[in-house]
Amino acid sequence: MKIKVGDNVRVITGSNKGKEGKVLKVLRKENKVVIDGVNIVKKHLKPNRTNETGGILEVEAPVHISNVVVASKKETKKEVKKEDKKETKVKKTSKKKEEKESK
């Protein structure tokens, strides 16, 4: 598994598509991860000694690892230009991105 606790990840499929968060827990045997603020479900608790009132809690449920990708800050493609026998890496942006920035 390439995803570890503390990584920032983005959900790529499912009802939580596009949401980002930090990995709180990795469940290796089940191939799932728990992400902060993503896939929130309501859990009903009976009153007991530790929780005397009981009630409904909102808890993060695990998401399958195949539905998650590590979120990187730089999401542009890189292009290598050769000038004067030197290779330099240049960020390559799409035309749509350039049009949005110019407006």
C-alpha cells in the first residue's frame, strides 16, 4: 500500500467523489482507509457505563483504497525543454487553465 497515515488524499469515485482529507487510519487486512471528514455515517449508541446518555454520533466510515488517490499540490504535467545542451523541466498547463487565468 502506498497510502499511509497522515497523507492527504482525494476520493475519485463514489458518493464522496472530489472530497479531500487526511488519512486517520489504514485497515490493511480490509484494504480500506478512514479519512477525516469523508464518508460520514450516523451511528446509534445505546446508553452504557462509558456513555450514559447514548444518542446518535457522526463517525467516519472506511473507504476502499482503490477509490482513493494521493492528492498532490502540483497537478500540472511537466515538459522537458532542451536549450543550449541543458535540459530544463517546465510546467505545462492546458489551454482551458490559461483562459480562466486571463479572465
